[in-house]
Amino acid sequence: MSENDTPNSEIGPDTLICVGAIAGSFGVRGEVRLKSFCADPEAIGDYSPLSSEDGATLWTVTLTRPIKNGFAARLSGVETKEEADALRGVRLHAPRDRLPALPDDEYYHADLIGLTVLDTGGTVLGRVKAVLDHGAGDLLEITGPGLTGSVLLPFTLDAVPTVDLAGGRIIADPPEGLF
């Protein structure tokens, strides 16, 4: 068995943090286009080996050079353009314990998803479905009963004064008329 075929039964979805994604092949020699979701984009190589979302497949990742919107990289076991193309869209994960600890006012997106969102009066507004980043700052996508669709809440100190990970909740002070 090669390294990328060896499942790691100690890694589960609760312990994995998404650190990047494969955007397809780069060239004809098996390199991939790699998008990094890390605060320091090059740090993605430091967390190797990276796994599939279920932890069943591991790849050793070697960054070969920066390219537009990411990096060209080699993944263990990927030798051809066709093999690299077949991995397009695969999200790469690292075990939480291999990632750096965050300051008190920073959070991994995975920790925010699923939290209950309450307003400052204690009324439930919904749950965090996703954390989106469109370049101007993070947005929390909130869904729940009573909402006709998703509501995008700016993830700023003004709009989200309290994040209580231990309590599984976020206290929000949304802009007037948002909910």
C-alpha cells in the first residue's frame, strides 16, 4: 500500500480542519493547482500529509512554486495529468492538533458552523450554515425557522460581539432590518 492509500482511523471529521482544495491539474506531469485557505498561504505545506474529508486518503504535499491564485504542488501517488484532474474539487484537511493555536478573537470556520445564533435579547435567530469570505471580510450564513432564505451577517465585532464556543452559541447584534 502506498501512503495515499492508507486510511487513518484516528482521524475523523470532528478533528479535521479544511486547509485547502485542489483546483485541477497543473501541467502534464501530475502536479496539481492548490488553493490554500490558510492565513499564511504557504503554511499549507507545513501541515502535510493532508487528508480527504473523511480522513481515508492521505497525501504528502510538496509545494513546487507559486502560481496565480495558489500554488503548483505535488501530491504523493499522483503521477499523471489525468490523476491530478480526477482530484479537482477535493478539499484537503489537516488534523486540528497540527494547526497553530489561535488568539482569543480568531476562530476556525469549522468551529463556527452549526452554532446557534441569538440576538442580544436571547431570541434565537438561526444557526450558522457556512462562513463565507468574499474579500471584504467574513460573513456568517444564517439559516433557520422563520427565515425565508439565508441571511448574511457580517462577522465583525459590532455585529457579533460574543462567540461562545463552549456554549455552542453566538450572540449577535445585527444591523437594523437584517432579520
